[in-house]
Amino acid sequence: GQNIDQPTEMTATEGAIVQINCTYQTSGFNGLFWYQQHAGEAPTFLSYNVLDGLEEKGRFSSFLSRSKGYSYLLLKELQMKDSASYLCAVNDYKLSFGAGTTVTVRA
Amino acid sequence: EAQVTQNPRYLITVTGKKLTVTCSQNMNHEYMSWYRQDPGLGLRQIYYSMNVEVTDKGDVPEGYKVSRKEKRNFPLILESPSPNQTSLYFCASSPLDRYYTQYFGPGTRLTVL
């Protein structure tokens, strides 16, 4: 089975940086992904890591350490529109999601 | 416009009354999947399909059925709904070789009384 942990909530100030951690224990591993979900909306894909290291995409970066079962999503230069839930997910065609981290950005 | 559509968007029904939630995508994606989302539990996969006539169970398949007779459609069937199936349901699709970049439908909010 899969066990995926992420913090429930985080709060940060506009313009700041926030790091959302995700730890996982899986019977197999084929990749880790991050999705963003605004309240009342469907999730949208943010990033995908299959090898160790940092993947950067604009203001968002995602890091993976397979040996530690650990990933983080880094949000830089926070904007109000970044207030959302961020979902960590692992594996392949049979996907498992964490419960999500709700990020609130304050002015 | 590339999209995943679900119908109905909202449904209130009673225990035991069979229902079907439809899902359709116009992107010619091989992979389709159904999820339910509950507070504190996140998204949980119900069933997925890697192509026509190929379906597999996700983490929470009990009480649900699916079929994939056409590439674009992947209906979710609840033969005898129960109150514990009250949830927000999402359908998603993606190319098979980029299964991680799933496109989600708008969601169906189901209430079973």
C-alpha cells in the first residue's frame, strides 16, 4: 500500500517563499507529482519528478529524494492567487494522493 | 476546446437507486480514471482504464463499476448507492505515456440520502 504525508495547512505572506513537504512510503515507485487545487475547482497538474533532484518551472520548483522517500514543492514570490490546496501524488497508473496542504497567502 | 466533461454536476439521490455518472473527453487520451474526494482524506482513486476494454481497480473500488467501451467515455456506475458514497467525484484523462499530467473534469457532487 501507499502512505503519503503532507502538512494540513500553511500560511505565508505575499511575496514570501513557502515549502510544502511530502513524505511517502510505497510498495513501488514510478514517480511523484504535484497538483494544485483551488477551492471548488478541479486539480491541475503542476510538476512531475521521477529522478532525484530539483525541477524548476517558473515560480514553482519540486524536489525529490527517492532514498529518503521525500519531496517538496517550493513556491516563490507568493501571490494571492497561489492560495490553494497542493496535492502530492505517487506512482503510476494506479495513483495515490496525499490529503493535500492548504496554503493561505496573506497580504 | 480540449476538455473533460462530467454529468451530472450535482445529484441528490436515495439509497439503493442505481445511478450513472458520465465522463467524456475529447483529447483522444488512452488513460482515464475516477476519483472521489472527501475532507481529510484527499483524492482516492476508484478505477482506472489504460485503454478501451481495459479497466483496473484503484484504492477504493467497492460499490462502484466502470466500463470503457469507447475511448472517449468512461462512465461510473453505482448499482446500489449508500450514504457513505456521498462525495465529490472527479474524472480525469491523460495520454498513456504522460499519465501524470491528468486533465480533470469539473467534478460531480453526489449526495446519497
